[in-house]
Amino acid sequence: MNKITKVVLYLTIFLIPFYFFRFKVLGLPTNALEVMVGILALLTAVDLFWSRRPWRFGSSLPYLFVLAAFAAVYLSSDHTRALGQAKGWFLMPVLLYWSLLNNIGKKELKYLSIPVFISLILISVWAILQKAGVVTTLFYQTDDSSFYQYLVGNFRVFGPFESPNYLAMFLVPMGFLSLPVFDLVKSKISKILLGVSYILPLMALLYSGSRAGVIALVASLVIYLFLTKAENIGSKILRYSLAVAAFLAGGLFLYQYGFNPASDSIRLEIYRYAGQLLRDNWLCGIGLGDFQDRIALITQNAESFKTFALPYAIHPHNVYLAVWLNLGLAGIIVFAGLVVEFFRKLFHGGRNSLVFAGAFMAMLAILAHGMFDTTYFKNDLSMIFFLTVAIAAINKKVKLTKTD
């Protein structure tokens, strides 16, 4: 039973970017990813019951995050929409977190990189073929007029996602989380070929034209290389050289693509109105999924904003503002606690492994990119966040206990 559950777990992680396969079960809207997480959680519960293994729940913070989300449903103007978001962006990711704690041991963490790597390469190839004109918009993208802007002029790839920025928000943390796959290949030739394959997600990221994605990639890599200890002088020189090279490459990219007057002015306007909403609703927030509606209310007389910026104001384009506005003060406190606890547990489990490196840089990328975009409030992004949190919790454990 445990082996079957693990197969389902690996398949679930592989399917993280495939939430766009949507349908209804018993009249309730869902998608392929949610169904797999539900099956995984059910199999895990049955396995724990029959094997009489202790149930691990880990920290209370993920479950408090879910409670904050469902509490925010009551403040929303559309309870049905908000309930769907609470289910898809909070409940299901935390069920994945719980399932990981109960099925994966510290020595097995590196095997999670296999479905992550396969998924990463598949999405990267998808985006590259899109750039080559082989793949175009899919069935759910064809009727969305907003995709037209990415197909003309300075073509930006978006893969199976809703925008090029969402593609970047997937590629960078998943790229880091896939790094332990290097521990699973033994020969030097295999490692070299594996390293070469990472050109694909890098190309996809560059083709996405996401400046924030490049910043997140470079910042995470540079911080990791400077903070971790080198074993000898040669290793230290290599680390610093890679850090400088990454910094210069990122700087070159931003120099060429770093200023977009139209996009930047729209984002600044969204920040300004989001700040206004936060000042007026700092305690309880505005309710889950209500950001665009509330922005529309306070910009009724701003014709230019309504015409050019409002269609992009689905989220505040900042993960910290998004959490606070959607979930209130309690939500942002719990989110901050999750991040602090993540780093505490990850460092407690040791720093000399690719599991540590991947999880550390993945979280840094989520937080850095989150300064410029909303790196949580989407089905795949919330799953990636709690996958990363679970890795830190499992990496910390040294023996089987009811809690970590």
C-alpha cells in the first residue's frame, strides 16, 4: 500500500503544472491536480490506519494558513469563487504537505527531484517549441484575448500558463528543487548531460522575458553561493566566480530588457491602489479573491487606469500585499511564520546537500520574485510553496515521531 501511495505522490508532483485540465466531480469544479492530491491524501490516510504508523502533522502553521483562508471567504463578495480559491490554493497544497510528511523520509527526499525534473523539462520544451512556432495557444487560452499581446511584437512565451510571468514563477523554483537529481546519476558523462539539459529551462526563462524571474534566479544563486561554506580554496574561488558570473549575466539581461514604461507604470499604479486598500483594511483584509473588484470600486473615476491597468489587477503583483489583503493581518503573520520556520528547519537539517541547496534557493526565489509578482495565489505556485516547506520539515527530522 505504501508503495502505491508513493507512486501516486510522485505522479502528483509531476502533475503540478497541469491544473488547467478542469472538469466537475459530482457537480463541483475541480482539476487534474486537485483530484490527484485528494487521492493521495486518501491513500495516505488508509495506509496510516492499516499500518498503524504514527500520523505526522508537522507544524500547526500550514493548518492555520488554511483556517485564515476559509475565514477570509466570509469577507468575500463572491463566496463560491472564494471557496474554490480556498480549496485550490490553501487546502489542497496543505494536504500535499501532510501527505509528504507521512510518506517521505529524509533519505528519500532526493527522489522527489525526479518528477520535478521531468515536469520542468517538459514545460521548458513546451515553451521553446512555442517560441519556434511549433506550439501555439491551447484550448483554454484561445478564447482569452489577453494572450494576443504575447503573440505579437516582442514575442514572449508562456507555456501552458496564463502569462509569461507565471511561466517564470514556475521555472525558477522548480529548477532549484530539481537539483538533487544530480545525486541519482553516477557517471560523469550522465552528470554532464544532465547539466547541459538545464539549458532548456534557462532558455525558456529568457524567452519568457520575465525580468522578475531573472532577478529571482540570480539573487537566489548569488545569496546561496556567498552564504554556504566552501571545502577548499579552489571550491571557494569557483563559488565566487559563479556568483559574479550570474550577477553579470543577470545585469546584462536587465540592461537590455530592464525598462518597460507601459508595464512599469501600470504596476506602480496597482501598487498605489493596493496600498490604499491595505491602509483601509489592514486588520481583516478585503476577503479572498476580491482584489480586482475592490480596485474597480476605488478607481471608478480613473478612466485611464480602468482601461489599461484594471485587466491586469487580478492580484497586487506583490505576494506580501496579496497575502495581507486576502487574509488580513492574521494571514500575513502566519505566512511570515511559515517562512521563518522553513529556514529554521532547513538549516537544522544540515547544509551540505543538494536537497538543502535546492529548497533554500527555491524559497529565496519565491520570496524575491514575490516582491514584483504574486508567487503564491495560483494552483501550481501554492503547491510549489508547500512542497518546498515540506522538504525543509522532512530534512529536519532525524527519527520517526508523531510530530517533527
